[in-house]
Amino acid sequence: MRLKRPRRRTQPFPWLDILDWLAIFALGSLLLHYWISGQLSVLLHPDFRWLSNSAAILLLLVSAVRGWQLFQQVRRRRPVPSLGHQSLLPRQISSGLLLAIAIFGFFYTPRAFASETALQRGVTETLGMTRGQPQQFVRSGPPEDRTIIDWVRTLHVYPEPDAYTDQAVSVSGFVIHPPDWPDNYLMLSRFVITCCAADAYPVGLPVEIDGSRSDYPSDTWLQVEGRMATDTVGEQRQLVIQPSELTEIPEPDDPYAF
């Protein structure tokens, strides 16, 4: 009697393992893309960008090792070691979501926040107690060297606007049109970022202009030269800029302040 050889069981094609590998590789590539393109400047504070860059390198190294394991599995029909990760969602759904997010990131270009977001979050002349701020602020040098953030920090320490009347000012920022302000006033603003774009908040100073603020569309970046004065704007007594020169400038490569 002729004995039948038992059939050799073949390993199923590792679709889920490949999906995991694609998700890891895509996320690492996306972070690397943000790093090389400079788009991290509108997403993260400079102090934390190294974390994103390190994650990009680590994910790509993991994907390289995992890709080699998958290649050997398919070639030799051997099972690949499991990553052993746990997830609240089924494996194919969680990996698919990560892959979809990474692919979307390649088609979406991050942009700095602008006037609409600033109005929604509320522009302030002071640093809120819940926001990142120095315990003590000392500014040396002439006042015209101060940025908008320096002026806001100075006002936070000593908020009496008359103390700064007639001081020289040279600042840059983007234009906001607060709806309850007179037509001859606009807000020059910058977003302050303490960690990432999610916690960015706007600060700004009023600028008194000759003519109508419609001559300076929202989100236009301006370099403003002039002197400080005190006036009542929006039913509030404030420090305002009386400009001697308004110059339109391109949006900076690093639009946030720190």
C-alpha cells in the first residue's frame, strides 16, 4: 500500500503585517517630509522639533527592519515575528487609520494661523495667567528693538499705557480687523506658541491709521514704524501705535513668536 505524504501547510499571505509596515513607513516618511520641507515651523515650537525628527528616524528604522522580515517571510514562507502590540480597535482598522492619516498629511499643507483663528481665540494685550510666561521680564536696549511679544510682556509687568507714551516702536505682524473697533484702527498681531500649534494664542497691539483699515486687508503682514500713544479703543484705554511708516512684508518662514 502506498502511503500518502501529509500536505505541507503553507503560511497565509501576511496582509495585516504588510498593512502595519505601510503605516509605520508612511508616518516616518511624513515626519521626515515635514522636517525637510520646513513645515514643522508652523506645527511645533523649536524646542520640541527634535522629538519629531527623532521619531521620523526611529519609525523609518523600524519600518526597514520590519520590511526585511516581511520580505523573508514571503520569500521563504516562514512566519514573521509578531510585534505584539495591543489596540482598542481591531488591528486592520487601527493600522488603516494611521496609514490614511499619513497619506492625508502628504496632500495637506500646514499653514500658520491667521486673523479668523485669532478672533475666535481672542486677541489680548497681556499674557494670561494660564499661559506660558516668564516670572520676571527685564528688557534692555532701546524700545524700538522690542517685538510685539516684548511689548506685550512689558505691559504684563507694568500695564499703565501712559508709561510708554512717545516711545519709538518697530514691530511686525499680521493684520486683524476687530469688528467693534473704529474704521481707523487695526490690530497688529502675532501668535505665540509654547509647545505646538494646538496651544498657540494671539497677542497684538492696536495701530491707528490714516484713512480706512480696508486699505490693509486681513492677514496682510506689515512692518510698522512709529511711536506709542494712549487712546481709547473698543471702550478700553490702551497703548496704541501711531505709525509713521507702514510697509507690507511677506509672511516670515517662522511666523510664530516664542
